[in-house]
Amino acid sequence: MNTYDPAWLPDEAWHALRGRRALVLADGGPIADTLGGELHEGSDPDLVLALRHHADTSDAARAAVRRAPADLGPEGYAVTTHGHTTVVLAESEHGLLYGLFDLLRADPPADGGIRLERPHTALRKLDHWDNLSVHPRMGQVERGYAGGSLFWDDGRARNTPEELRRLHDYGRLLASCGINAITVNNVNVHEDAAHLLTDRLDDVVTIADALRPWGIRVHLSVSYAAPVLLGGLPTADPLAPDVRAWWQRTTEAVYEAIDDFGGYTVKADSEGQPGPHSYGRDHAQGANLLAAALAPHGGVVHWRAFVYDHRQDWRDRSTDRARAAYDEFTPLDEQFDANVILQVKHGPIDFQPREPVSPLLAAMPRTRLAIEVQATQEYTGQQQHVCYLAPMWSEVLGFRPYGEDDARTIADLGASGGFAAVANTGNSPFWCGHPLAQANLYAYGRLAWNPALDPDTVLAEWTHLTHPGAPDLVRTTVRSALEGSWRTYEKYTAPLGVGFMVRPHHHYGPDVDGYEYTPWGTYHHADRDGVGVDRTTVTGTGYSGQYPEPWSDLYDSPGTCPDELLLFFHHVPYTHRLHSGRTVIQHIYDTHAEGCAEAEEARRRWQRIAHLLPGERHRETASRYEEQVRCAREWRDQINAYFHRKSGIPDERGAERRECGT
Ligand code: BDP
């Protein structure tokens, strides 16, 4: 028996497919073996999975070829129906694999119909911030809320039969939602992990072998100082010939061991990680060094743009952490090699529950970009709180930086090199700690495949797959638990886009001033008269000027700035009236009460399905709801008390709220 949850791929979800007589017409290899293993092959097939160049073997497949476009792309597929036979047609085994999972999600088209799918982008990566060993205070996975690592145990790759089986099941989950690349170690590369690149490469091979049958390529986070740490060189200067030769040799050896290796993920000159700045070189020179070593093998460098050294200085109003990535990287547009992908966090600061879209994503037209989102809920409740993040991601992806009249979205401009998400998984029985947090992993994969998907549709898919045959009330309760949960979380935490009112270091629970006076603060600027950061071009840090028109103008004025971002862009009096008609201070009181009440109501609804959803899934979620409600009340009370004292303005609904105990 499994000691972990099947997530959205329980056996029941496969029944219909496995009950069919399948024929797989592929070239062979690990993915073809996977397809054979998932299906029951039989004579007189009514389910045909065919590569185009094998289609001649089957009448139905030949008919599919006549109907499908000439080129489905390297991972695309077509699903067609011919009488009783369903055909999945593709150019590669990858396409067949994705087509197979498509049939789990949706019925085949009606006879004579066709469904075509191609991913929006070729690289849909998941970054594991996994360390090789458990740190006594920090645990094993940086910002991990789902137990230990799925890959690493006490410094070595997990490789017992049970562990490999779990890795296999993990690969299936990832492939089923469209993820095709994975970084297997933390972007903060500790010394033991640095060795994965050279003398510990065998461990990476183990993981690559386990995930290859699912079309997933392995990437490695590397230390920029590797030539010094591992190669014994006196420098890691990107322009030094020895350093160049070292990266070339080392990378060749990696490809000898793993011929489909994906590439390197690099956090350089950021939060203490080494980088090219130490040698007076810039990020392009740094990234191109690794790119040159990877290029002959088809590998890529994901170079992270999470770089900030804008320390706050109360005497200088232009110091602003939000400006950092744009200031650092835009002068380098055009200088990155073709296989460098600049990996940019979706907001300008750091995965807060609400941030504007990073202006860098629209400002590097000549550089390949990847958008980085955070599935792990570092600032969004740490998988103790329900917080379905797809609506937030979808807003980012659909954002039109040049205004409504220009159809280009952030998904078009900022994902020319693909997507990355920080993983929310680990070896907890529910993969993600909180059973409902699985929806975030699933939704990330689906949105990376097609950023235009509606988050509610994705949620319906996930709910349906995860609870096959469950009573309607279970499904509607699960959906409603997740649907509006991000907005609920936003309501009871930091208001109107200020962010960062969390407890320092671990980032869970409220601490209004916890980070306010640290070197990179200040984040809310609350004083007796008002709150918010002036990031305007006229009187503020100038950050709003990093956006193209019309946004730079719209953000620049409190009259046109959207309410939900008002305090990110403006310092306003507590009595400032929002577009909603409420004052800022009353908005703070109201939303905190509402958010908390919504969390309480969600908990009540969950209790009501206890008898319909027996077992751990219900119990685990129920106990996390207890914590969510406790913590939401703490947020409400601290935030409201803080702003009441700062402003001296009472809650106009205070008496009424006291009466009903909220
Ligand atoms: C921050 C996390 C930190 C990460 C960093 C990063 O708090 O643990 O190392 O991002 O993205 O959000 O590198």
C-alpha cells in the first residue's frame, strides 16, 4: 500500500483508459515504455497513440493524420475520434505522453472532431529549493512546508526501491500537468551541493534516470564560485581563460553522464551568493561564461534576476528595493547569449501576496525571459492556510504592459524562455503538506502549458481528477474552499499592496514592523498621518517610471492607481478615499474582519463534509483550518490594533463588530 496520497491521479481516474484496448505506435525508448506501462495493449484497439511517421499501421491513425495540421510541434498533440476509436497523434513521444494525460482530463472529441494542443513555451520548469541534508534549525527544504526532500537524504540521492518508486510517481504527477524540467537543488548552493556538478554527479544521474521516462529533464543549481571551490583555481573571473576551460571541461563531463541534461540555474550576486561582481564583471559576462560551456550540448542557463543591493537610506528617496532588478538588468539587454534565460520573479520585490507585475518582464525585448512564481507558500500561509495561487498568477500572465489596446501580455513578453516555479512539494504524505495545496502545483503546470486558461476551469479539473466519484457536495466544497482563498488571505494580511508585515526570518504570521527598519526595508512607511510607499516619479522613488505607458501614468497618480496596489505606489492619508468609496483606514478594518470571517466560514463548510470525505485528507485539512483561523485572527487583531493606534481613527463599525464578536 502507498504511504502517500495519489493526489490528482488516483486509480479511479485511470479506470476508463485502462479498460480500453490500446495500441502504441512509437519509436521506443523510456517514454514509449511509460506509455506501454500505463495502458493495456490489446488486439482490435479502440485507443491508438501514434507518432505521425508510424501512422500508416492503423486506419484510424491514418485518418487522424489527414485531419491534423502538418506539424504539431515537439510536444504538441491532436486527439481525434473515428467511430469507436480514439487517436492521439504527435510528432514525438513527449506529445503522446501529454495526449495521454489529456484523455484523463477530458472526454475525447465527438466522432469526426479534433482537439489540438501545443504548449505556450518549451520550458516549464520546477525549482526545488532542496538541500542535501537536514539543517537542525531550518529543516531540509528552504522555504519548504511539505516535509523533507523527495530527492536527497543525508547528503545522498535517495535510491531505495520505495524512494525510486515515489520519484517515479512524482514524475507522473509532474508530467500529467505539463512540467518538463526540474532543478534538483537549492539556488542557495551550500558546499556539499556544489559537488553535485563534479564528483557527486552520480547522484544527479540517479534522479535524471528516474524522471526521464516522464519527459522531464534535470537542471542543476550551481555555485558561481565552482571553479575555486571544486577546481582549485584561484579565481572564478568569467574572463579568465582557465575559468572558461574549467566550465567547458566540467560541462562536457556532465553531458557524458546525462546526455539530456537541461542546464544550470544560477543565483549570483544575490543574498550572499558569489557572482561576477566580485571580479568587476557584470551579469551578462557572468551568464555568458556558463552559456558558452552549455551551448554545444544544447543546454541553457537560467540566470536569476533576483538581485538587490538597494539598501534603504532615509536621506535618499531614490533607494528602493523594488527598482533593483530593472536598474541592474535593463542596461544589459542585447548582451546575453542566446541560451541564457533571465529568470525574473513575477513581482519586483519578493513573492508577496500582492505586488504589481515586475516591469523588467516588459523591458528586455532582446533577452529570453522566464517568469518565476512561487508555488511554495512562503508568504502566503506556508501550506497551513488555504491559498489557491492560480488567480494571482493568471492576473500576472494576462497583464498587458502596453495597455488594453495592445494585445501583448506578460505571458507573451516575459515568458519567451519559459516558466519557473519554486516547488511546494516534499516527502509529506500529501506531497505538499496541505492536501489542498496540491492544486497550486497542478495549476502551475497547466498555466505554464497554457497561460490563457481560466484558473477556475483548472480548479474544476483538479477537483474532478482528485475526487473521482465523490458526492457533489464534496466537490463544490473543495472548489469553494480554494476558489477565493487568495483574496481571503490578502484581506486578513497586509493591506492594499504594502506587503512584508510578516515575522522576520520564517515569514509566518504578522509582525507589522518586523522588517520595517532592516537594511532593505522600509515596506509600509506607516506614520501618524498615513501609510504606503511613495514610488511615484515626481515625489517618490521613481519606480513607477519603470513601466511603459499607460501604466507609468496610471500608477503615478493615486486617482488612477488600482486600489489593490495603492499603498505599493503611494503614501496616502488614512482618510484617503479609495475607488471603492471606503477610506483607507476603514478598508483596513473591514477587510481584516471580512477575511477572518471568510476563513471561519470555510472551516465550517469543511466540517460539514466530514462524513462524505472520510480519512486523512479530511482530517489533515480540518486541522490546518484550525491553524488558519487562529492565525487569521492574530493578523486581524494585530493589524487593526496597529493602525488604530497609529491613526487614532476609530473603526466606524467597531461597536457592531464587538456585538457579534468579530
Ligand atoms: C526569498 C526567500 C529565500 C530565497 C530567495 C530567493 O526568502 O529563502 O533564497 O527568495 O529567491 O523569497 O533566492
